[in-house]
Amino acid sequence: LRLWTALEDYSEDIRISDDIIAYATEVYRKIRNSYRFILGNLFDFSPMRDRVGYAELREVDRWILCKLHRLIEEVTEFYEKFRFHEAIQQLHRFANNYLSAFYFDILKDRLYTFLPTSPQRHAAQMVLYSILNVLAKLTSPVLSFTSEEVWGYIREMEKDREKSVFLSSWPGVNPELIDEELEDRWEKIMQFRERVLKKMEEARQDEIISSSLEARLIIKVPEELFGILSNLGEEALKEIFIVSQIELESSSEEKIEIKKALGKKCKRCWNYSERVGENKEHPFLCERCWKVIEEINSYEKLS
């Protein structure tokens, strides 16, 4: 009911119905599920021990931090103008469009399959922790009980934090994290990703693939977009498009082709690789996963 109240534009007639309450419920579910995903992936994270420098973050991590600080700007302005419904709409849009539909999805490979102590995984966790802190504060004026519940988990990770989210400072905007060139670049990447996803769906319907990780993505793009994509690197591109293999070429015209990935499916990360079966001790794993497993095993022996 607090959320429904905040979502109503009080400059017009106030309305309530089953459908309106159902929408408020869906907004709450999306925000709460964002908290659940983040907290579930911070179970082994220590903000002090596992901190990673900004320069070590992947470009997609820097982009989501940029969008997070844009969110602080927008939500703070709406609260100050008592435009509560617009503040909540921005929070819902961020949770739905940027986190659930994109960032959380592409992080799963790093979070679930990389070595637990790898810098890449810690980078992902550090960004999630930053998002968690900001969202807990931005939602606290409306979702007060949920924000306080989340703050309890934050205090478990950092014992010296304030006893309540309502005793903490309002999040400030870090101008160093806002990069207009980065935003423009990622606007082009996200638009291109939408076109790739459309082709991927067509490939599913044609039964070429049943999931994106079964795909070998072959893309030919004009020089400007080629430069943007190639600078990300192959591993980052596979992460962004959630495919097993990718081929990138410069061309005068854009062309997107989806083929069945080469090799066999790794039973650990579900990526396809031509090297699955090469290691006799780990016959069902790809080269990346068997190296991770061997490192984990050697660490456990030393312990």
C-alpha cells in the first residue's frame, strides 16, 4: 500500500483497482528480486578484502555504475520535487531494464563459473555491492521495511556501518563515474544487442539453436561499430551476447548470422567448446572449467 500510494500521481484523481494493485505488486517483486539476486551472490564477498580497482572493471561494469549514478541524480531530484511516482518509476525501470533484463543475466557466467577468488568475479561482486548500497537508500523512503531488511545484510558484510539505513547518508553522485562517451558507446552496443537478440529468437524458431549458449555468432558491422565491439575483446563480447563463440568482421553492411556452436557442451558452464573431452581427468569440461577445478582442488589440498 505504501508503494501504491507513492506510485499515484496526486496531481490527478487517485485511482485504485485490482489491476493497479497488481501493478504495484509487480513493481515490488521486481525490486525485491533484484535484492535477492544481489545478496545471493555476495555470500562470500568482503568489501574490504575483495575490493577491486575501478581500472580493473570490465567496460560493462563501468557502464552500469555510470547508469547507477545517473539514477541517483534522477531519483533524488524527483524526491525533492515530491514527484514520488516518477522516482519509483525510475527505480523500477533500472531494476527491470538494466539489471534483470541485462546485467544480472550476463554476470552469471562470471559469478557461477569463474574461480571464486578471481579478480573478474570480485569485480562483478564489488559492482553488485555498490548497487545494493545505493538501492537500499533510494528505496528507503517508500519501501522502508524492505530497505531496512537489506541494510541488515549490508551490516553483516561491514560491521561498522550505521545501525539503520535511516541513519546513513543519502547517496551522492560521483562525477568521476559519469562518462557521457561511455553512455553513447553503450547506447550503440545495446541497440545492436537488440538486433542480435531478434536474430537469436529467429534461430530458435528455426530450431538452429535451443538456447543462446548453443550459438556461434557471426557478425559483420561497419567500421565505427566494429571499432566499438572489437575494443571490448572476445570474452566480453561472448558475455554480452551470452554465446559460446563469436566471430567479428568489419564490413560495409551489417550482417548477423547465427550458427550452431562448434564442439561439445561443457557440463559445468554450459558453453560449447571444441576442447571438451581433451582432458582425460575432466572429460566433460571445457578448458576454462577444468583449469578452475584444478585450481580449486590444489587450493583445498594446501588447506
